[in-house]
Amino acid sequence: MPERYLIEHCAPTLAAIKTGNLFSISVHSREEAYQEAREINRILRRRGLRAIPVKRRGNRALIYLYRPAFLKRDLLDPEAAEILRKRGYCPGNTQSCLTQLLQHLANDEDFPHEIGLFLGYPPADVRGFIQSPSRGVQCVGYWKVYENRNRAEETFQRYRQCSLCYRREYERGMTLEQLAVQS
């Protein structure tokens, strides 16, 4: 996988300002998706990042790049934990939650709405989306915002700036491993 693609789609996670990102790659087999994830892990594991294939459809595979320590913190947030509990998860066990999310992604036709919690979205906005995907939306950026529009817009701007900076630094010769912040 070209490093440029990963930098383009996951800069905020690489910079340790976001819990996770999903991105799609072209593959010919399930094994190729796992091979791509293993290669990403080989490069980024020492930086506190993990990549796992979460879904494959046709010749596309969806990869989840995330920071396990951030995910654990996010899923223990009381509001996030309550959302997860109501949806049948065991929020005290991050690995169990991740396994259950993967099962939903593999078996359900639609994306599970709680996926936003695994990407670092505010629990209030995930709750708002679950309750009504179209009503009460204050703005849309990296996610639909239902509460605290100003804070979300500041976060969106930080993500855009991060992505711009990472693209620029990559073009100047920095590698993916150099750009990934240790956490």
C-alpha cells in the first residue's frame, strides 16, 4: 500500500489527535487484506497504532487504523459506555467491544451507528445520530454534529490542518513511520 494513501486518509490518527480512521483499499483476496494490515502493523506498531481489516466486499477491503490506548479511554467514557451497553456491548472490555463491532460489520448490511465511538467521535453526537440521523444536525464535517457545534468545527479545522501538514511533510521526504506520533 502506498504510504501516501495512508497519510491522506489517516493523518489525524497518525498524529495522535484522533482515535481511529477507516479507509478502503483494493484487494484481490481476503488474505491480501490481512497482508496489507500486517505490513501497516509492522511499520506502525511501535508508534502505538494497530490496523485490522474489518470488512471486505468485492475487490475492496475496509481497514480500521486505530490507537488501542485511545480506544480504551473513549469506550470507558460514561456516555459512550451507556450507548454501548444499550446496543449489547460490554464496555469494560475493549477487545470484546472491538470483536462485536467486527461481527456487526461482517454480518449487517448497514454500518452500526455506534461505529463513531470507535473513531473518536463525541458520544453526544453518536447518540444524536442513533436517535435521528437527520433531525437536530447542527453541522456536518467529519461526522454529523448534534451538540457543541463550535467545538466540533474547531476539531474539524484541526483535522484539516493536520492532514495538510502531513501531506506537505510527506512530500518533503518524511516517511510514514516518522510522521506517526508515538503514544
